Amino acid sequence: MGKEGLAELKKRLLSLLDKEALKRGSFVLSSGKTSNYYLDGRVITLTPEGAYLVASIILDFIKDKDIDAIGGPTLGADPIVGALAALSHINGLPIKTFIVRKSIKTHGAARQIEGPALTKGSRVVLVDDVATTGGALIEARQALEREGIACEEAIVIVDRQEGAKENLDKAGLKLRSIFTIADFGL
């Protein structure tokens, strides 16, 4: 995909997010903070166009990376990784995906990391829809590290610019975002 192609995809995604996912009002975020706006990425990642746009952009971001899989914390990452798996297959560059549960499942295979098996030494990238403090991404990375899986980068659709980048830096994760909240004039 050329740079103009990526720019057009980002323009379409920004418009969708602004129109459909950004809500103004009073909200309590998963971090516990209160905010005068809420950006629900799932409103977009669970639509055909939104899933395609997000997956296309993220696949462009990781095209030159030597990784074994891409995944992230449930629930924000769930639709993203589904779209990534399908689109990577369609494009002839299939990549494994995974989901990290908040805690280890107490039944069945008793796993915290769901999806095709990742082996010790695997290299992965994390994804999520929105980052505020980065807590969910840090917890997901810790779960991966317990399994001997290396993760040095996280990609989100929107960085709210409320400490996630700095917190992830301290945890040894580089944060890359498709957009920051400033792109929405906030």
C-alpha cells in the first residue's frame, strides 16, 4: 500500500470515529478517571468498513516487523484481531492472532492467552482500540512475559494522551497510535 493509500484509509477512519464513536458528556473510564468525552472504538471496529480500515492500517504498520503474532487485551482488541487475521489471510501474508483475558480461565484449558499456541520466545505486537493510562496493555504484556513471549510494541487506534505513552515507556513498551485525541480537536 502506498503512502497515499494509507493517508486515504486514515482519513476515512478518522471521519468514522468522529461521527460514530466519539461521544460528549460525562463518562467514567476503565482507568477510573472521569472525562467529558468517550471514544468507543468498538462502535467502529465491529462494522465492516471500520474493521477493514483499522486492520488495513495496522497491517501496514507491522508489514516490515519480524513478529510471530498480534493480539491484545479483551474486549477492545477482540474485533481488531479478528479483522487482522482475516485481512492478513486475504492479502496472502497470514499472521496469527491472540486475545489476552483479564485473568486465567478457571475451566477448560485454563488459559489466559487465547488463540493459536504461542511458544516461548515468540515475538508479538499488542493492539487495543483506545489507550488512556495503558493499564490494560501493560497487564497483557505481563501475561505474555509469564509465558516467555516477547512484546516491545503496542498499537492503538486512539491515544487519549493521558499518560499511556509514558506508562508504557516505563514498562518497556513503545506505543504507536493511528490517531491521538488531538486529531479530534480535543
